[in-house]
Amino acid sequence: MLSLVVPVRNWPEQRISTCMRSFLRLKSDTLSEVLIVDFGSDEPLAVHSGDPRVRIVRVEAKVWSLAEAINVGVLHAEGAVIAKTDADIIIAAEAGPSLDRAVAATADGTTGLALAQAIDLPETIGAEEAYQASSRRLNTMGRVRPRWGQGGLAVFSRFTWEAIGGFDSRFTGWGNEDNDFAERVRRSGRKVRWFDSDALKIYHVWHPPSFHGKGIVARRAANIEVAKKDRSVFRPLRILHSQAPRRSQDKSGLSNVAPRTPPLVTIAIASTERKNRLRMLKEAIRSYVGQIGNDMEIVVADNGSSDADYEHLCAELCKLKLPVPLRPIRVKEPSIPAARNAITDAAAGRYICVADDDDIALPNRLMDHLACFEKDPAAHGSHGGWIDFDEQTGLIEINEGKERTLATLLFGSGKITSHPTCFYRTDVLRRIRYDEALALGSDFDLALRMANAGLKIKHTHSYVILRRFHSTNVTVTGLANQVTNGEKSRFRLRDSLGSALCDGFAASAKASDQLVYCRNRIDRQRIIEMLPPYAGVWRLHFPLSVLKTAVPPRTNGNGESLQPSGSDAQESDPDALGDRGDPLPGAVPDYSTVERVIETVDGDIGSTASGINLEFAYVSRPLRGAAKALRAKRRLGELGIEAELTAEYDFAERSRRGFPWSHLKVPKGARRLLSEPINDPLAVTKALAKLPASSILRGMMSVIADGTAEGFRYHLVSGPLRGREAAQSTAVMLRKLSAIPFTLVANGGVACDF
Amino acid sequence: MKLDLKQDLALGRLTLTMTENCHGDSQPLVDTIQFNRFHEKVASDTAALAGAMIASRWCGEVIEFSGFKVGSDVAEAVRLIVPDARFVQPIDGFRRNLCEGHLHLLVCQPEEAASVVDSSLSNRGLIRLVTWSGEFVCVATGSSAGRIAGEISTNADILLPDWETSIGLGLLVGGLRLGSILIQQPEEEHVRNVERIAAALRIVGVQLRTVPARAHERNDSIRQRTVAGEKELKPTTRGKQRPPLRLPALAVV
């Protein structure tokens, strides 16, 4: 039951032997094995005791790390309780029953870490002499060490060791790894107890101080820094300094995760049979693989599917050859909260990362969640921002979320949190369960109850997922029920808090109702690159002014220009680009360059929004799928054109939005001339081109793009004109030159008489 | 472990914060226990006992109360409640706040109230029923079906079993007038702990009694509410305090 671990590196064999024999002579019912971990000694250790309980484990290591040596020992140990001691410790011959009591206390969980207080022996007593001497003599000669050093003899259960991720392998040399371990045991909710020094006596045999060794002082300083700065409780168990075996399924070469340890994170995916489930589920799973060195497992809970569907799901998941364990489980009755609770029960990870089968994790997700626990060891969970995308239309909405407090959840406005961005400690989810009485909305109810229980759920200050909207979204299909259940949960909680407290929360929510800043602010164009290749319908567009410099002239093999010297387009529209510094609204470059763009991406010239004097743009035909749109964008990029992608739906919405005529201001006593609507943008440019380039008329004209259900319509509009006669004569001149009728308008584009 | 007690009578909230101040202390899942809709003014001596009970699993060798002193009898009871605590402070040995108790409290969750009240036959006169609710979703069933809001709501049951939460709440509500606390009979595995707490409370003159629940009646009442469907979410008690129940006799267990 009890495995004693003695980590050593280049220690004299006689010392180790004395330590080992002192433990083997104990009258203990629990000591079942003694493991001596030779952590990369120059010469392999050879200690012969003749006792079958003794084993030597040797691992090659260039750097001495007492912490990692203990971890290696525990990994090889077979007992449920571990005692760790140093090779310079001798235990009193009569300490057996006391040791057994300490083992029993750690085994039943009443004590997390049992420590023994050491007595420092003087230089005059050697190891062998101390071994032979009686406790009474050693007690009188030695000096009790204060209860701050914890390394002499520490007893803990394997469960505790696993629960906090063992000793931290970042500690090199020796020192502070024991204090750090004890502190983490304590913070994990377990008690640290010193066993009475009269009952459990250990003696520290004198040896020359090891502070003089090369680099020892620097290492100890670095260790102190680690212990001070990192206040987290759970640390992933890593093999950093030795050739000890790693976890077998880690083929990526990225991971240094120790074998036989639970995964750090369980990815919890609740999945329901529906259209395109497998396609979406595979994308969701793949988005997690490769994060945090694959120190994870994935549990997929099938939620109420038929036998055939479940078998099909299992078969398909088996085909995914992943470097992480993937476990399907089944909930027979369709219930999302029941599926989530089932995953919590099955989870082996220290944390549960909530995921939906249709969402895609961003590459930073798991790392950012874990960073929250490093920053605040008392945190119970974290959540982050999310980016909604519509699989059909490609619409994108960026949501930061808000700080999750009881006040904001009860009385806050807008989008505060999204369930698939959540990440909780497994022990927390085992205590605060999803409510299976609620078919929908159990996620919001859980968030409320967690906040009410006083749990701290931190924001990652980053976007963590791409949340997919599609025809079979639960959020879409069951929105009404979700809202109703959410209100019920709120009502239940408000009632249990009382009106006075609720008033206080309402005021506090108003004061702190603000969005969180996400540091990984992602450009929309970058988001489109992260979408599935088939998602959305897109339009590529760019302002025509970029064509002036972007498109290089066509050349033949000899480098001669293939551009016609006097193309028709240039001759017919000599002033197309205008003679002002900025491009004239409606200006069109020469048609040969446009042709090259059209060869690359089919499209037309038009506007991208309603407005006045907005530059015309080249707008592609709708492109189905993000991959196709991105390919087209890349090809334009090769021509030197930086084009922008906009979802077709968004684009159509924008073009339907009419020109705000109320913004068309005319000074008091003046009027403007407004042309009849023109449908073709090229007709606008031609009409403008007919006005003499140097005339005042050309300078005062503007172009209005007005979005309608049928597309954009354009108007030419003059600057403010004072006096009836001036307006009349200008209208006549404009009509004569451009062949377009004009009317007189006042403020807001309202027609008025001459 | 340092226990910091704060009460806001206007808001109706009582909070008890567990602060580590000793090497042997460990951190509980949540360090602040709240009691909402709590409008009774708490007495320091019984609050100390309630606090000690809540903190007992995480408390090391020292237990310290912030802002008030306890009498030596209370300190002795605290040592019994927290077996690891060797040092209880601050103690004022000459204090004796607890008077002859005359208030009998029956403390339970609201959905248990019907069966417990029915089985607690009393000949002592007035017994006040105090109902509390905590986490709405039961860990065993994963469902909130049948659970309703009580007079007082608390998050103490995140850390403690229901019977311990009931005793703690009884001590806080009863204060100096407290004579006895009646709670629902806990499961077999907790009987020894209940005896230990009862022995501790006897030191300060408070009697702890357990009342058997009528299991079949309880199940029936839950079933009725479950059948009611959505109605089960609606709490039955509102902010007002219930009048004391007049019960015919008291069953001493």
C-alpha cells in the first residue's frame, strides 16, 4: 500500500543504503515497496539490500531536478500512498506505527499531506553510527529543525498527487519544490498536517553543505521565483529534464506529458443527431487537436439518437485517427443537460472544456482558459468572447461578452456569456450540475446558479470560438423556450434573494454593464480565412482607384508591353479619372485593366453603400464558399489588388439601405439641382465627363448613390445655388451638356419650384 | 482559520468569510458563505458555533473569530466541533451570553417541511419552522424537480451536507433565545457526527434533536409537484416570515 520514493543523483551508496535499511527495519504494516530513483547519476547506482521490496529506477537526465525525480518515482510506484524521503534521512526504529497512522490519514482523505519534523544530527555522527544509535541518544544530540522545511518525510496519496499535477518539474536542483507542493495541496482544499515529532521521528544526517555546487544558488533563486509567481493549484505533469517515458499516444512530438496521468482537459461535446452532424462534429473535434500539447481527452455524448445512428457515429469517430483519446458515450433519452451531466461524470480531466458539436475552437482557446487559472488560483472557471458566423450566408458577428457576475446575469443587458465558450473545473461541475428538469436553457440556469453560489468565472479577455449558426441550431429552433426558461431561472433566483438585495444588484449591474476588451482582436478578413471552406456566399470588392497603380501592364515574353497605345476606352473617356487630386466619384480607369480583373474574378462596377461622393468599386459576382472567395482574393492579390470580402447577405442589406436624404443640407435661401435617377454607374461617369473639365460646373457636382430594393440608383447633385435666375440658367446648361433633366431641391432633397 | 462575519440587515444578507491564517488551513471550494433574506440579528456566541461548523473541514490548528469574543463554554464547544483546532481565539472567559433557551426551531428544506412537521409531535408549545433553500439542482438526480425556494437562501450546502446546514442556520436564527434545534434525521453514515455536534451544543445549553421524515409522504409531495409541471419552479414562500407553528407534541430522538 505504501511506496517509499527516494530520489538520488550522485549520492554515496552507503548513505542511500543506510536510509533504505532504516525504513526496511520498521515494524510497519503498510510499507510495501522502496523505490530508489537514480536520476541520471554519473555512474549507475547499485545498492544491494536483499529485500524484495527494494527497486532501483534509473532514468537518464542531464539536469538534476528533485521535483521530476519524485514524479518519476511516483509514476513507477504501485502503492496508493506515497512517502517521499531524502537519502540523508534516517527514520527512528520505533516509528512504524506512527508512519502507519500517517498513511491511514492520507489514504482516507482526512489529511492531504502528512509531514514529519526532522532532527538535525551533528557532524560528529555518521550515517552508519546514526543508524545503529538509539533514538534517545540521537534526540539528545540532535537539534529539532523548525517546521518550515517539508522535504524530510512527506506522505501523500496518489490521488492527491494526481489531483494537483504532482511536483512541478520546472523546479531544478533542489529547494522550494516541497514548499510549493505543500502549498498547492493546501489550496486544493486538503489539509497539511505535521505529525507529532515525538511519535514520528526522522533524523537528518549531517553532510557538507551542497550550496557550493555549480549553479545551485542561481537555481534556488529561480525556484523561489517560480514558487512566488505561480499561484496556480493544478499544474500539468511534465517530463522536462529526463529521458523518462512520455504518454504513449503523443506522437506529435510536441508533448512532454507524463504517462499514466489523467488528461489536463476533457473536451465535452454534447451532440444530437441532425442534418450534417458528422461533418460539423469532425470539424469541431479537429479544431482542438494540437492545442496544449494534446494533453486532453475528447468525450462526445450522443444525445438520444437511435441505435443505428449511434453505431454510425461511433464508426465514423473511429475513422478519425487522432493523437488524443476520443470516447463516445450515450444518453438514451434526448436531453442536453443529461448529456452534459453524463460527460461530467465520465470526465477524467481536471478541467472540462464545454464545446458544442457545431462550433469551432480558435487555436488559442485552451491556452487562454488555463492562463485564467494561473492568474487566479481561486477561479472556478472561465469564459471568453465568441464570433458568430452563419454557415449559409457568411454573416459574421463579433461578441466580446461581459464579466459574469450575479448582478450582470440577473439584470445586465445584451450578450453576457455564451455557454460553448465556458471552461470549468471538473470538481465544480460535479457539485453544481446542469438542471435536467429544463429541456432548454439549462446553460444559462447553470451560469446563474454558479454566480449565486459565489463561484468565480473569469473572462479570458480573448475570443475563443467560432459559433456556427445553421438551420438546425438549438439556439435558432428553441429560442422561445430558452428565453422562457431563462426568465423562469431568473425569477426563481430573484425570489430566493429577496427584493432588497435584487435592487442592489440592479444598481450594480447598471454601473458595471460594459463589454470586455478582447486582446486577440481579429480582423473580419482573417475570420473568413478560419471559416469552413463551404461557408457563406461572398462578394469581393475594391475601390477603383487601386487600379491606377495596381495592375502591371501586360507584357509578352520579351518584356514588351501588350497594352494598346490608344485604346477605345481611353479615347472615349479622356477625363475618366478626373483631373483633381482625389479620384472623382464615378471615375473609371481604362477598360483594359478592368478586363484583366474581370478575367480573374467576374464582376461589375458599382457602389458598396449609399452615400454622397463615395468612390465606385469593382464588385464581384456572388462567390459560394469561403475557400472559393479566398482563392479569388489571392489571385487579385497577385495582381497587386487588396480586395475586401463581404458576405452577400450583408452586401444586399447594405445596398437596400437608401440614401439618408435628410442629410442633404442646403443653406437658407439657396437651392440645389438634382438630376433624375440614373441606373448605370457608367452613365454617371459619362454625364460627368461631358461637363468641361475646367468649368465651375464640373467642380460643383457631386454624385449620390441611393440604395433601393432593385439596386443602386445615382443622382448628380449640384452645390448650393443662390438666386432663382442663377439656378434656372444652371439647370438649362446642365441639361444641355449632360442630356439629363434636373429639378430644384431644398433641404432633405425636397423638390421645390424655380 | 479566521472567520469574518458581516451582516447587512437592510439588504437582508449575512456573510461568513473563511480566511486562511494558519499553515494547516485548506481552501474550501467557496470561501464566502451567504445567507440571503436573513433579517434576524445574529448573536456572536451562536454565530461562532455556526461558523466553526461550516469551517470545520478546512480549519487547521487555529480558529479565530474576527470582531467579537466568545465565552469559554463556546470555545469548548468549538473544540469539539473542530477536532483539529487546538487554539480558539479570542476568548473572554467571563462572558456568558446564552440565557435559558426558550425558542425551538425546526429547520429543514421547504419540500421536506410537510413530512417533518407532521412527524414532530410536540407538547412544548411553540416551535418555529425555518425553511432554507440552497443549490436547486440535486447532485444525485441532476434535477431541480420538486425543489422550491425557502424562507432563507444560502450557498452553505455547496460545502456541507443538508443536516449540517440546517444546524448552522438554526444557530444563526435562534441566537441567544435558542433552546433546541430540530432537524431532519440524516443518513446512517452521519449519525456519529450528529452526536458529536449534539454533544458540543449541549455545552452551551442548546439541544439538538432529529426528527424522522416520512419518506413516502415526502416522495408523494414531490411527485405532486412534478406532475404540476412548470409550477414546480414557482416558489411557494414569499419574503414574509411564517408565523410559528403550533404543534401538539415533540418527538425526542
